[in-house]
Amino acid sequence: MFWQPIEDLPFDWQDLASSELPPLVTVWNEQADRLRQSGEFQTFNEKLRREIAIETGIIERLYTIDRGTTRLLIEQGINEALIPHGATDRPIKQVVSLIEDQEAAIEGLFDFVGGQRTLSTSYTKQLHQLLTQSQDSTEALDPLTEKIFRVSLIKGDWKRQPNNPLRPGGSVHEYCPPEQVASEMDRLIALHHQHRDQKVPPEIESAWLHHRFTQIHPFQDGNGRVARCLASLVFIQASWFPLVLTRDDRAIYIAALEEADQGNLSNLINLFAKSQKQAFLRSLGLSEQVLSEARRTQIIISSIAEKLKQNQSASIQERCKKAENFASALFGIASSRLQEVADEIRLSVQNFVNDVQVFTVPASAGDSRSYYHRYQVVETAKQLDYFANLRSYHTWIQLVINVETPTTLLLSFHAFGHEYRGLLVCTACAYHRDRDDSSDESERNISSIISDIQSLTDSPFQFSYADEEENLIERFKQWLENIILTGLEYWNKSI
């Protein structure tokens, strides 16, 4: 791919904005102060920064660390003593130094924003200096022999030689030539400041800034690390969360960057928006968890008093009622669509399968069966790493397919997190079972009856009182179709 000067945002950039984030941000902004007052919100942020610091090095293949050790370092802190022999492919001391450099860079972003500074080329160089201070060399490609060799790393200054990578198949991906870097970076910063004046949504601006920076590739090495810091800077300036991308995101991340090279920025925007959505949901589900972990009597008593007070608040009740009205509308849409799918399956197989049993079972708000399927819903929530609150609100719909291996698709609407303040989610799972799933579960060992519970999505579908109904319904319909396709694929594999 030949190098081209960076381009501004696409003309239709407004259409690329996430419809999920604005209502979620509204809920977050209304609860952020309360969460910060818990005294443990800082712990959450510290763990988040450690996760980012560790995973960014793994994405860049600076080192490998197994998942168990990664989780230990996130929970307890970056410490050489916590890394057992064989858990990483590089000297432990070197790995810890690289992680600490990345963690310091992330912490520096908060200081930068707190000082109300604006992005500049000099700060970009400072970021690179900090991120690479424990890295002395990098790989270079000899254009004549096409052999890779190691060279000393230039830290905190623009590259002096081309750094064009050799792609599979022998093609060369051209980045900005060294003599053009300074002018291209000046233009990048100028356009970024224009976008801030235009109030470009953070998920769009972060993706644009990240991608255009990687197109320039101004440093000899470490460009990916700097690019993710710049994306995080955009989010932090919006009072959101730093960008979290893990080893599991790497393939999607690289593919999205390659599509952005071809002019399609939407997948990178969607990936960054998804990262923010998950961070918001994790933080919103945090307060009771950290309070119970802290075991601080005064904080717990204050929290209980505040909760009792707010439970009596008309505004909270009104918000919850509005969210539940949305849930009822989405429930109706899901019920109708799943019934259509049931009818289609029956018509398709009835001529060559005896005793076809394909049907839906709905339990709407107020239904006496609303407490059914707690086991499946809780197991699905565990897979998605959040607390499913079925006490405050719960409705569900099943699509039961008793053809060959009995298979059930279950959609559940319920509250998110321990405290119900008008944030609801819908999750979907599929599972197999050895008997009819439409009867009362309260007196049976459910775990021995059902098997292979699988979430049909990688995050819950969230909505709240802050949503706009028209946008919410369109977003839900798209999500529902993806869920149905994934569920039918699950069934197909069992036949």
C-alpha cells in the first residue's frame, strides 16, 4: 500500500456516532459522583490502568504473559514476585519495566487533562519517550536483503529512516516518509483541535486520531502504544475511560485498522465504542461490590441510608418506570419475532420430522413465572462479567426447539448491578436440556437438567430511561437479529 497524506473525517462522520453511548453516558454522569464518593472507585481505576498497561504490551508483542498471572497483576499490582518462572517469554525484570512505563504513561494522561493542556507534537514526543524508556532497541528491515536486524531505538523524536513493514506475500506497507513526518503531525494536531471545536463525539475522534497517527507512523517503533494513548486522551478529556483493548481484541483491532486504511473507519469506531460501553457498565456495577469488599462500617451505613432515601425518591421511581416501559416494548418485539422464527422452523421441518415441537414461552412483567430460569440468567451474566439483578425486575421469553437435541434460546430482561436506578439489560443464551423447559423449575436441580449454556452475545444489550425510544427500538431489532442467527447456529451444531 502506497503512502498518502492523512485525510480529515469522512463527510458523513455524524452517521458513524454510536447510538448506545449517549444514554449510557447520561446514566454515568448522574451516578459518577456517588461512585467516586464510595472511596473505592480509585481502586477500580487503578486496576483498569494496570490491565491496559499489561495488555498493550501483549498486543504489540513486546512480551507474553499467561492469563492467570495477568489477572493476579491486575488485582494485586505490578510486582516481579507475582510473576512465576515460565509465565512470560522475556526476562521478568524487563517485562515489569515495560509495564510500569505504560502504566506511567496512562497516569500521565490524567495529569495532562487535569492541567487543561491541549495536545501538541511536543507532548506526543514526551509520550513516546515515556513509553519506550525501558526499550533500547527495535527491529529494522534491510530493503536490499529483506533481512530483519536490531537497531538502537530513537526515543522521543521522529524517525530518521523509513519504517515500512513487509506484509505476508512480500508486499510493503508504506508509512509517511521521514521528511514528511513533521508537517503531517502538525496537520494531524491542527485537525484534531478543529474536531474538538466541532464537538465530534469521542468514539469517532479517538478512532480518527488513532488511525491517522498510525498512518503517519512518526516514530521508529512504539507507534501503536502512542496511538492507543492518544485515543485514551480523547476519552479522558470527555470524562470517560481510557481505551481498553486486550489480546482477545487483537485480530478484530488489526482488521479494523486495515479497513480504515481503505477508507472505512466504522469498525474501528465500533470497537472503541464497545470498549467504552464495557467500561461504563463495569463501573456502574461497581459501587455495591467495592463497598462489600471494603467492609467499612461508616461507608456501608452511609450507603444504606442513601439507598433508602433514594428508593423513596420520585425521580428514581419515575426513571425506573420509564425504563420498564421501554422493556415492555422491546419484550413485545422479541416475542413477535421469536414466534415468527418458531413458525418458520415448524414449516421447514414438519414434512420429514415426526412430532415437531417448536414454540415460544413468554413471561411478561407481573407474570407468576417471572422468577423462572434464574440459573441460566445468572450463568450467562457470569460469562459476561456483571451482576444480574433479578429482584428488581425480570421478564423472559423462550424459543423452545424440541427437534433432535432439545435446544432452548432464552432472552431475559432484568436490572443491571446491585442497585436499580433505571438501567436495564437484555441478555440471550442458548442451552440443551433433557426434558421440557416450560414447567416450574423451583423444585428441580436445574444444573443437572440443562447443559452447555452459551451466551449469544459478548456483552449485554443495555438501555435506560435516558434512551430515545425510536433509536432504542432500531438498535434492539438489529441486536435481536444477530442473536437469532447465533442461536440458530448453536442449534444447527447440535444436530
